[in-house]
Amino acid sequence: MSIWSEAPRIQAPPTDPAALPAYVKDLANTTAKMAKDLEFILNGNIAFDNIRAESIETQNLKAGAVTAEKITVAELSAISANLGHITAGLIESIKIYGSYIATRKTGYPKAELNDNGDLVAVWTDAENYVTIEPGVSGEPTVTFRKNGSPSLILGPAFGFTALLATLDLLVGSQSGSLSLRCGSGPLDSVSVPSWSKTRSVEEGQSLAVALSSKATSGASTGSGGGANAGIPIGTKLAIEGGGYVVWNGVPSHSHTQN
């Protein structure tokens, strides 16, 4: 039943003076009833399904009087509120801008999305973590930090796509081959500081040491002494048609290295 259909009404004062005392008594009763109804409404006991007004304005609406089933809005922005601490629920198909999102509020390990500084970060603890952040050239750079300091950086730097480490760096494969490749242009190459910095673990020596024991292409060997070449020196060798020559051996000589 609607409360408005039962609202008391105040009649106009009578013109007959004899009826005035009864009118005053009835007016007092009506005013008292209206006061009680108003108190009832302001205490939140109103039945909202009976209200057809365009808007309600009151500072005394009882807590819990309006439930989610009684609110329908096109967008949450129609409701002015701080969302507070949300502990459950599901969010789908939305866009979020300018927010900090983390997998946990306190403690480690954790992952985070941040709109300021590091864009994406995964933390083992407060001093050891990896980030994706703007690099020296403004392009995304992956930076690993150990004890708070960069230990490995992957990203554009100084005109290169760089992999820079401040500690020992191991590049390898536990199964299969490892290949170093470069372009086919005239200036494309795989570069090392020097052959002495290229070292064989199995041989236990650098490439520079290994090359130093090899022959130098185009150079002559040292002069070798004479030899009999398997024929005793002084042997007389017959000449076809008659006569002979005396074998004096192979004289001192050298060879050109290839």
C-alpha cells in the first residue's frame, strides 16, 4: 500500500465559530500524525517500491535501505563513490588506464604493471628483479638487477641491439649446436677484441697461441743443410751414351710455406 494514499489532509477553517474548537482539535491530531509519518520516513523505513518521485534528497536515509537490486544505472560513473577495498568478484572486457596493478599488496615474489618508471616488473625480492622500461634511447629495454644494480641489459643502445652484462655471461645450449651468424654485406662480420680473447676450454689455450705455432703463409723456411738424398756422395752415375757424373748430394736450401 502506498504511503501517499494515506497521507492526512488539512481542511480549511470553518466559518461557523461553534465548529472552531472541534477544528482546532482535529488540526492538532493531523499535525501530530504528520510529524510521526515524517519521522518514520527520515529513519529509512519508507517502502521504496511505492515511490514514484523523480528524485529523493535526504541526509537521513537509513544505511542498507537501498540494495543493489533496487539500483540500475547505465554506467558506474553515474554513481559518485570511492570503490574502497574490493576483495572478490570478476572484471571482464574493460579498459584500465593510469593504474598500478600488482599480484600482491605486500611481500615477495610479485609482478606488477606500472604507468610510471618501470612499465613491467617481476620481483624476487626488493633488491633482485627484472623490469621492462624505457631505455637510453626511449625504446623498451629489459633490465635485470642483482642487489639493486643492473647485471644484464637487453635492448637498443648506442646504435646496436645490445646484450650487456656486468657479470660473467654464459651463452650456450644444453642440447644441440650454437651458431653465430651475421649478414652477408661487405662490412658484416663476427668480431672479437683479439685472437688472444678467443680461448679453447678443451685445449686450454687461446687462438692466438694456437696460431703462433703454425707456419706463416708465403714466408720461407729456414735454410736446411745439405743431404745425400739417399745416395752416397761420390757415387758415379752413368750417363746414357757413355761416361758418368759424380753425385755430390742435395745442397743447402729452403721452402716457401703455404
